[in-house]
Amino acid sequence: MSQWQLLCRWAYRVVFVLALFAGVAAGQNALLVLNDVNLIDGTGAPARPHARIVISGERIQRVEDASVVMPRGATVWNLGGMTVIPGLIDAHVHLTSSPAEEARIETMLRFGLLGGVTSVRDMGGDDIVLAELARRFAAARQPGPRIYYSALVAGPQWFADPRPKAASHGGVAGEVAWMRALTPESDMAAIIAAAKATGATGLKIYADLPASLVERVTLEAHRQGLKVWSHSAVFPAKPSEVVRAGVDVVSHSNYLGAEGMNQPPASYEQARRGLGIDYSQSPVEGEAIGALLRLMIEKGTILDETLFVTNAGKRSADDPVWKWTAAVTRRAHQLGVRLAAGTDSFGNPARDAMPNIHREMQLLVEDAGLSPLEAIRAATGEAARAIGVEKSYGTVEPGKIADLVILRQDPSLDIRKTSDIAAVIKGGVAYQR
């Protein structure tokens, strides 16, 4: 690149930053125009060069070609071919699994937003803390992602685990409204009503439940208007029994391996203690896994694959659990199972340069065979669908909330470029990275 080109690029970025601060300082004009962008809309469609996004208040008013006459009276950011994608959504985080420290959580949320994450789905934590965080960070001017959270149910034995105790806000694990132990005698209607009253968007089915209870609690949660999110194996309930019960989303590709076993682990603790999944009994190309994946397609079940936490820097390419997990995710994608990108480990601003959702997308491309556009869709449109907010979030379309990420380079050519962030827009409010 010539010195002249470098100088022009530097000057252009200075102008962009000044325009960004001008827009924020003015409280955003009635119309904000992102002009001449390379648009990746989150639907999986090819990138659209020389596009224009017109934002009115918090919503996208229209998406058009940059050649169309510019609207009058707008604040215009001429982005010169920078790429715009929907705000990223991490479909599996735990913000409050350990004792909550408000300053720590707020630092983590700001780190997430500046890393392009505009929404998260919390899959088990302290709902008293989460309810207040969700209320505050629903506002566009709060520097952190929107939070959608779950209430959790499991068998009584699981509540001896220290994690639910830490998230029970001083109550008794298994008895608080957002973490309930289920037995055949449980009053499902009352339990779900109490869970819904916490403000939860969905019910998480965690562990140590037979198929009959999984089905009963799923039916009641749906009847009362909650999404149902489940581990892909609930031990002793097998993945196919969980899917057949009608849950909306299953988490963790690695747990799908319980499907082919003659005798799957009888409990979550047994699975954790090394008496768990025997992947040799569940070959990825075998009929048991194939039938399970076809059932997921038939039921419309979304897979929250959590490749990051399975890999997590601890497993080599030759590790059998990692190889199986990547391979089954690849086969699920090839057959047409919907994937929603979740990390199960949001990221640590004291250690990580970016939230882990960027690494999750890389794993989806490099190890599970998705194209970069498909990986972006998993972390935007499909993740919004998993939460149940796809009518307002997840794609760049007229009428939707303006949650956007402005990238300096095109990630459809290299998925690693999702981390080259110039700015993030949450509900029409801009944040410079």
C-alpha cells in the first residue's frame, strides 16, 4: 500500500470518528444514515455492497442502495465500503453463576458490547440480579448487551452441586422460584407460574430428570408462554426424548453422544465423574445420531452447540471428545439443523481481547464446516430465534431495532474479521470501540 493510500485511510478514519462523536454528542438526529456499506444482513444472504441503512430513532427505517437520493436532514456517516453486520448475540452465557459483584458484571457487559455483542441469553444464574440487569440494560444508552434469562428446573439430587447454591440469592437451592427441584408430585402449573414471575424468557431443563417429567414441564411452560431450553441430554432422559418432548432449543453438541448408548448415564453427576458418554457407541455417521438429527429438523429444534467451551483451549485437534463434537455439529449443519451460536463462557475483559462469540464463529467455520455467512447467521438471526426475539432483532431489516456492528474488513471473506470493530450501534445509539 502506498503512502498516499495510507494517508487517505488514516484521514478517512479520523473523519469517521469525528462524525461518530458528533452523532453521539447531538443525541442522534432523527435520521442516521450509514452510507455506502457492505451489508451482511444476518439471513445468510450474500454480502450486499454499496448499501445504505437509514435509522430513525431506535429502528431501521429502510435498507436501500447507496445510489438512491439521500434523505434530507440526516446525520450521514459515509463509511466507504466498511462492512455492517447485525449485533452479535451470544446464545449461551452465565453472568451470575458465582456470587454476583455488580462492578465486575458491569465491566464484563461493557466489554461485551464494545466487542459487538448486543444481546445475550443467560442460561442459569441469580434471577434477582439478572432481573435488575435486564431492566437496566434494555436501554440503548446502557453500555452492555440486552439480557434474556432463564429459570431452571432439575432433579432434586442436582441441587447438591455448589453452583445452584451460589445463585440462589440466600435462598434454598431447589426451592427458590428460579431454581426448582422437580419430582413426579410437583405442581407444574405453580412452578412455571412462579418461574415466569421472575421475568424469565425461558425455562431451562438442566439435569437428572426422566423423559416423563421433561415432557410434563415442557408442555406447561409452553402453555404459560415460556420458551423451553434444555441440555441436549438431561440424564437419564436421552436426547431424542428431550427433542420429542417439544423443547425449543437444546444445548451442547457433545451431549448428543448419549443418544446411541445402550445405557446412558443415569445422572448428571455420573456423566461428570467419567462414567459418562461412550462415543464409540454413538458414531456420528451412525443411524442413531442420524435419526436424532432428522427428528430435530422435524420438530424445528435449534442446537446451541457451545463449541468454544468444549474446545476451550484444553482439547487438541486429536482429542476424541472434541473431534466427535465438531463432527456431529458438522453433520447437523449439513442435514439442516438450525444452529444458534453460544459459548457457555462469555469472556473475561481482564484476559481476553474480545468476547468469546468471535472464537465460537471461527470454530463453526474451521471445524464444523459452516461458511462465514452461515456462522454470522448462527450468531445473529438464529440466536435471536432461539431467544424468541427474531421479530425485532438478529437481522438488518426495515422495522427492526438498530443493533449493528461496523467492521473495518469483510468477514464473509475471513470470519476472523468480525473482531475488527470500528463501532457498535445499540438501539440507534453509537459506541466507538
